[in-house]
Amino acid sequence: MTSSTATSAGGQRLFWVFLACSALTTLVAFGFFLVGLADGSVSAFNLALWIALLGVLVLSLWGGWLLFRRSRQVLALLVLSISALPGVLGALFVGMLLLTNPHWN
């Protein structure tokens, strides 16, 4: 009995990590969208792309939460990974660039 409880607690921790990463990725994308609206780079030409991108991010976040609430932890992690993993990989790439200070010439 204790092993299933430990696995369940580990799965819950992993879910909360994925949820936090997914929420941060969604917030960053929404921030870029707002900045783009303010400076005019988001126009009628690419508004549909932005709406689709933000829609996928929000649906991933919402779907992961609903699946977790219905005790579908594995599916919730898979749905959250749609937005969490690209955000984590992007953050690692930017962190690597800041730490290594590459020469681009």
C-alpha cells in the first residue's frame, strides 16, 4: 500500500511541476502577444496565428487540469507536456546562451 501512495504522490508532484511550467509558458506567450498588440507587430495578417497559438496553450492548460481532476494523471501529464516541454527547452536554451556567452562571428 505504501508504494502506490508514494507513486501517487510522485505523480502529483510531477503534475504540479508540469502545470507550473505550462502556466509560465502560457503567460510568456500572452505577454509577447500583448507587447505585439502595443507595438503593432500583431496585425490582422497574423492575428489568426496568435489566436491559434494562445488557444492551444490555454486548452493544454485547461485540459490537463480537467484530466487531473478526473484522476487521469498520465493523460494530464501528456496534455500538459504540449506546452510545458517547449517552454522548458526554450528556457534552457536561453540560460545556456546567457551562461556560455557565445561568439556569433
